[in-house]
Amino acid sequence: MNRIYIYVMLFSGILFLNSMTCFAANEKLSASSRQTLDQLIRSDNRLEKLSRQDKDLRLLVQCDEHTTENDLLECGVLSYVSLGNGFYTICISPSELSRFLDSDFVKRAELPRKASLS
């Protein structure tokens, strides 16, 4: 199970790196992540329900090279794993997401996608 998770995260990371050049410089969330959040908000305010239920979001993020553990924790990150070169997988509550994305050290963020064989 752990191997599958690692492969999915690595695949997501590769997709994340490839898609970074396609988006405006001032947008930190990718287009697909913005679309996912928009759909959650539109469909019965599920993001609010997630906030009330304290369901945590998992994100793949790129931060600048000077980001420290304290920077992440001060912005509401509950847990994180460093992938190296400024990339992290983080766990954060939906209510803290906008504050985290407004941080100067955050460059890009991506919600996970379901993987399937085609």
C-alpha cells in the first residue's frame, strides 16, 4: 500500500512540475485544483461541511528554498513530509488553506487526483 501511495505521489509530482509553466505566475493553485475547490463550493457548500467536520486536505506544494518547519506550522499546516528541493506533501484544514496560500514562501499547490489505469 505504501508503494502505491509513493508512486501516486511521484506521478502527481511529475504532473505538477509539467503543468507549472501553463498557469499565470500569480496563481498558486493549479487550474485543476481551483476547479475541484470551485465544484466543492458550488455543490451544496461541501467545503464548508468539510470545514465543520474538520476533514483535512492533503496537498503537494512547492515552497521557496528558505522555508522552515516553523513557517509551515505557523500557517496552519498540521503535518508535512519534505520531498526535497522545496517540495512538500502537507495536511491542512480547509479553514487554514487560504491563509497558507497567501504566505510569501508558497509558490505552487496541487490537490491530489485520483489515478486510474487507461
